[in-house]
Amino acid sequence: MFCVQCEHTIRTPQGDAGCSFARGMCGKTSEVSDLQDMLVNLLQAVSTYAVAARKVGVVDAEIDAYVPQAFFSTLTNVNFDAERIIDFTRRAEAYRNDLRVRYEAACAAQGVAPEQLPASAHYRLPDAKSVMLSDALLFALNRGKKEVGEDVIGLRLLCLYGLKGAAAYMEHARVLGQTDAQVAGRFHEIMAYLGTQPADGGALFQCAMDIGTLNYRIMEMLDTGETETFGHPEPTRVNTRPITGKAIVVSGHDYHDLKLILEQTEGKGINVYTHGEMLPAHGYPAFKKYKHLVGNYGTAWQNQQKEFAAFPGAIVMTSNCMIDPNVGQYGARIFTRSIVGWPGVTHIDGDDFSAAIDAALAQPGFAADTEPVYTTTGFARNALMGAAPAVIEQVKAGNIKHFFLVGGCDGDKKERSYYADFVKAAPKDTVILTLACGKFRFNTEELGEINGIPRYLDIGQCNDAYSAIQLALALADAFGCGVNDLPLSLVLSWFEQKAIVILLTLLSLGIKDIRVGPTAPGFLTPNLIATLNQQFGLRLISNVEDDLKEMLAA
């Protein structure tokens, strides 16, 4: 296997990066990794035909939805089930074959010759898994490294992994009824382009920026889907400690599934808890009517093997961030949804969560209440924009000197203590905005307020970077300056592909001087990091004292 898409990737003392053994650091087997590479190739083949077919008027919304959905299954900590990956791949091949027939028929009907598509678009999936695994070497993501060099491979992976993050947000938006044929068409174009194994560094760098631009539109779609379905989030205090009773905890990112679970557990004596990136659900009006949505349990994804093992109820994993449930021996009471999978874990198809509900009723639940500890969430786009005039007034009065967006993925590296230390060290006349699961490092700290403006503003999930961007644009407009001229600094943590596409989105908007950590992505070579620094001022975090001094002096 070769996998270098997340922070867990193995790094050798010689500077090489990438998991290349029988099992990756995340628990993914080489078999699953290689099958995922084959799936990516088949999805690129589908996109190649989708691009060609669009030119003769053949557009299929079902296929437009399937490609990003199946691509999502190859993200870090999503699907570890080899048989499910094979099923995704066979379905991709069927879609490719169907598109080919319809494309050639449309060409014949219009009197035009079909395009000569690359050989990879015609690959025939073997019947036997053993042959698939043998063929998977043909599609290894680092193939051709000797011919094109490390920098080109790094740029290809930057684009591929960024597009994976965009695919995940496309699927989240689709679940909420938000699709766009133009977005799907552009997605297919980029997938097809990457399937050609491009070697032009300049074109690949521009492709990375194009992915960021595309994702900005996708984040807008997702924001529309969430606010039209659940209302605009409102600042809401959330208890982070359990209370007495039977329990289900909902993890991942999918609010649609949370709503279904709340509807189906109503009146059954089961308390529902959010976990990880689901915490911001408490700010949405649609969820406030459910009195049995009682709080948030646990912290970020990397702690789930300990936290879920101690949870006396059922667990539902709605999207990415699942890790091996056998470590904590809770595999019999965790349930996967959608593209999520782990061998031997019960997968829920359709919208009936009765299996998880029955499991919750069979578990003892929490025996007693614990002392409440609160955090506040819900400062998304509408709340931020509503507070903007007061914020602007405090900035003009000199009471707010600086804004720090401290957000992104969490992880288990000890260097991640930087982010909590940074928030604690930030001067009292500064405001901390945050999003994604990195906030669990500091979201129960009492940071106080500045003349009624809370110093801690939890914007929401990782995709809610859209809300932060809207606030930055509003502030820049109010002060008659560019976003880069604002007293605003971005300090981001990355772990996997969603964070990569958020970074590409910010760069594509021209936002500069972002700090990222705790380490550089393994697929970015020193030359690529130097280029990003030169063009955008992107740099790695160093230490809290020096970074704060530099940002406040800028």
C-alpha cells in the first residue's frame, strides 16, 4: 500500500512519508487501501465519460451524486470494509459502462465521432478480489514518481486529497437536498483531469486553486441546506456531562441522521447526545424542540476508543472519523451509516434506526447525573452577521484589538497542546473564533467577554468556515479594506482531507499569512511548502509566544 493522506502517516528518519506496510497507522489494511486506489481509478473513469457525455447533452444526476459519495468513502477513517469498497467499485464500473453506451449513442444520433478517451477510462474490473489486488499496483497514487519527481506527485496528491474533501461536502449538501449540475460538471472535469496523471506543475497548482474555488460554492450549498432545513443557529449553552438514563450518542457530521434518530427515539426514554463535530447541532432551532437531546458526550474523534468504551448505550457513526471499535470492545453496539464501514459492525441502510434504538434500550444507560459543565456553540453566519455592528463598534473604540480563528481537526500528537496554550495566552482584548473538532482542546475554558461580546465564538463544524469567511468579508467591507488588512489571524490544525480543502478554499480567496500545524502534510515536499509560503505567506506554527508576537505586530 501507499497512503499519505492524513497526519498519522508514517514518517521515516530519512524524511520519507507514507504508510506502506500491511496496516496503516489509522488501522486501514493494505487490502482496503489498495482497493480504494482502484475505486478512485474507476470513479475517475466515470468522470471521464461524464465530461465527454455532457458535450452531447447526456447528464445523469444519479451518477453526478454517486461519484463524490463513493469518493467520500476513501477519506481517512471512513470505510475500512473491503467488501463494501468492492461493491462501490463494481457500481462505479456499471455506471461507467452505462455512460459509455449512452454517450456513443448520442454521438451517433448527432453525427459526431466519439472522443478518444485515455486507456484508464476503459479499464475492466476483474471478477476475483485477488486479481483486483494485483491490478491495484497499477493505480498506486505514487506511480511514476521516478519519472515526474516528488514535487509533481505532491501536487497531484494535494489536488486529489483536496477534491476528496470537496466530495465529502458535496455529499453532506446532497443529503440536505442541495445539488448543482454546474458544480457536478466541474467536479467531473477535475476528477477526469487528475485521472490523466498530469505532470505540469503549474497546471496542477492552478487545479488546486480551482478546487478551493469549487469548494467555496459547495460550502455555500451546504450552508443553504442546513439553514433551510434546520434554521439559522443561535448561541446555545450545551451541557458536556451525562445525565441519568438510557442513551444514544451520534457522531460524525450528518444532522439529517440526527434528526431521524431524535424523531424515532421520542417518547422511548432514551437520551440523545451529540459527539465530536455533531456538537454544533444544539444551536439549530429545529433541534431545540427535542427535550431528549440532552447534551454533548465526549470530545474529539481520537478519544472515541476510550470514551465510547465507557458510554453505556448505543453509538451511531454517521460519517467520517470512525476508528477501530474492537479496541474498546464496543463493536456490538456501534452502528454505521451511509459510506461508513467497519468489518463486522452492523450497517444501517435506509432510515430505520430501530437496531440502534433496541441496542440503547438493552444497555444500562447512565446511573446518575454528573455536575454540568457547559460550552457555548451556535455562532454561525446569521449570528455572526447580527453581531457584526456591535463588534465593529468595539473595534473602532479600541476595545477589540485582534481576532484569531483557531480551528481545524484535532488529533493525538502531543504538539497539539499548542492550540489550547495559544487560546489561553491570547490577550484579553482579543476574540477567539473556532470551528471543527480542534475546539475540544479549549471549548470549556472561561474566556469572558468584551463589553458584551463573548471572547469565545464557536462557529460550528469544519465546513462552517463559510460563516467565518462571511464575517471577515463583512468586517473588511465595514472598514473599507481587504481581508488581509484586517486584525485577523488564522491558526489552523489539519488532520485529513476536509481540512486540506478548507485550506485550498482560503488560499483561492487570496487569504494570506495562515499558520498551520502541528506538522506539515506528508505529501507536501519542501519545495511545495516554500512555494506556498512565497505566494501566500503560509507557514507552520512555531511556539505560542513568538507566533502571538508576530501576529499582533502585523
